[in-house]
Amino acid sequence: MWSLAEAFSRAMQRITFHGSVFDGRQTVSARRLIVAVGAVLLLAGVIGLLVPVSVSDGNGNSISCGNAIAPDSSAARNANDKTGANIPILNQILPHTDFVAQCNSSVHGRQMWAIPLAVVGVLGIGGALLVRRGAGAATGP
């Protein structure tokens, strides 16, 4: 029975891509491929965390909610004050939109996919760099 490290080391053997594009001359190691995929995932996760989040106010305008790292619901609170969303209404006769709740939901949704994406990217890069090379792959760069 192989240990997890041995199994991963065996899986990291060299992979050769053949075909009309590479013509059998390009060789890419599994380690480099995993590092490249991990870097793309990490970059996508970080961009997802830093890009601003906003919600629509229904009139074609958008309300800023900050980003997934530093949420800011002050603009949403101001929009709630303008529409009267904070005023309690008996039996909900007048419908109103709670922009703070929409902002919180949008920011949380962004965090739910961006943070795991970045973590998987870091784990992929770290795992590929920390695992020892197999005996057959020790001669290459």
C-alpha cells in the first residue's frame, strides 16, 4: 500500500502532450501543469475578492457594496433611508426593498466562491512545489 505522498509522487511523472499543435516535441511535467492551474485558480480567486460588488436599485442605478474583503454597506443604508425601507409598515402595505440585505447577500455569494477558489489555488501550488520529484524525473529542470 502506498502512502499519500508516494501516490502523489508517482502521479507527478512526466506527461508528454502529442498532437498537431505540439508535434510531439513539447514535454510538460505534471508538476508544472499543476502549478500553472493553481496559479490561474489563485489569480481568479484574488480578482474575485477584490472586484467591487454592487446591487441594482431598480431604476437602472447601482448601489456599491464594497468588495468581498472589505464590505461597505453605507451606500445601501443611504438608499434604504431614501426609499423608507427602515420605516416599519403595518401589514406591509407598501413594498420596499432592503438594499443592505441585498448587499450582504451579494458579498456573501462572492465570498462563497472566491475564497475556496483562492485556497484551492494555493494548495495546488504549494502541494506541487513541496512534493519530491520521482526518481525518473530527477534529471529535468
